[in-house]
Amino acid sequence: MAKKISVYGLQLACALVFSYVEFLIPLDFIAPGIKLGLANAVVIILLIGRDFKSALLVNLCRVALSALLFGSAVSLLYSLAGALVSMAIMVTLKKSGVFGVAGISVMGGIAHNTAQCVAARIMIGSLGVYYYLPFLLLSGAICGALVGAAGGTLLKNKNIINLLKI
Amino acid sequence: MKTFKKADIIILTAAVAISAALIFLLPAVLKTGTVAVISVNNKEYGEYPLNKDVTIMLPGNTVIIKNGAVRMESADCPLGVCQAHAPITKKGESIICLPNRVIVEIG
């Protein structure tokens, strides 16, 4: 149990650092809320290399802490919406076996951004937010592929494999 | 699990192609607008014709209509994404200040 807590804690800290790094690289000139999605690297490693429960746990904690540290009540809502929808899509795709790690991450990124767009539509009440959807789809797909490729490579690393078995 | 299966390449290419197509086609398909509609906190604040140059001062944002285009001149929000947005002219385009809940839409 203590080992599990240490491993999850380590990965949560990693995800938070990734979130902070994203915060330092603003891509907002493309469309509001665009990010690299680096924290998803941790989530995907857990999801594919271990199980859905641990991935969900670390992801939700990351969402909460990251909103507390770098965000606001509103950003928590958007972050949560994106995280829940993308997790649902990714675990479904993992079970279906159609895609590899990169494909799952691509769909996760697209799902995440689409969910945030819909959340913005509900919060702001204007259809104008959908104007940004193509940009969000493009960045979600590309960033998803990059993060997924990184995750897939990391999953072949001996140390990571052993860590995930704890 | 493999990092890249065939399906992954297909979905990635499809996603990039579709979204890139949408990005380039949208401005051409949209018609030039006639009026800028500003709403604050989900309530309509005002409608301004695009052919008249005007400066609109909101509590935390300043919107300027000049030469048929609308832009966010200044805002007190932390990131200033709305200020960086290029001026808009077409129906359906919008500049949004999320923190201040200000929407400027072309109709």
C-alpha cells in the first residue's frame, strides 16, 4: 500500500511539473486554452502500462491540484470536463484494441479539446466558441500524437516497466 | 502495446487533414458581417454597426471598431489572449475574453 502511494505520488508530481511547464509555454495566440497536453504522458503510461483505476486516480488528483496551484474555479471545470471525457474515450479504445498508444493519445487529445469547447459553449452561452474547434482539433491531434509517441517509447523502458508493476 | 499501429497513422492523418481543411475553408465560406454584438456575462450589452468607427469601454475590456473590423484593444485579464486576437470581420467570427466573460461576435 505504501509502495503504491509512493509510486502514484511520484507520477502525480511528474504530471504537475508537466502542467507547470505547459503554463510556461503559452500557445494561446492560436486559440484560447490550447496546451501541449504533456500531463497526458503520465496518464497514458498508467492507463496502458497499468490499469484504468490508477490512471483515473492520478489524473483527477492532477486536475484538482493543478487548478489549485495554477488555475481558478473556472479552469477546474474545464480541466475536469476534458479529463473525464478523454479518459472515457481512451479506456474504451484501449479495450477495443484498434489503436496503439499514439492513436489512443490522439483520440484522447481530440476528445479532451472537444469537451472543453462544449464546456465553454455551456459556460459562455455563445455559439461563437465553436469557431475555435478546428484549431483545437488540429492541436489536439498533433499534440496527442507527440505525447503518445513519447509515452509509447517510455513504456518500453525497463525502469518504467518495473515502476508500473509496484 | 505498440506505439504506432496502422490505424493510428490513418486517424492522425485524417484528423489533421479534416481540421486543416476546416481552418482554411471557414474564412472563405463566411460572409462579411454588418454588426458587432457584444455580450457580457451572457447578457447582450449592445449592437454596433461595423461601418461606424467607435471605441466601446467595458468595465475590464476596451473594444474598438475601425475600418469595418473589430478588435480587443485592451483587457485586464491575466493572459490577454483576447488582445492578441487578429481583428475580426466575418459573420460567426468572435473574440472572447473568458475570464471577464466578454464575447464580441460578428453578426
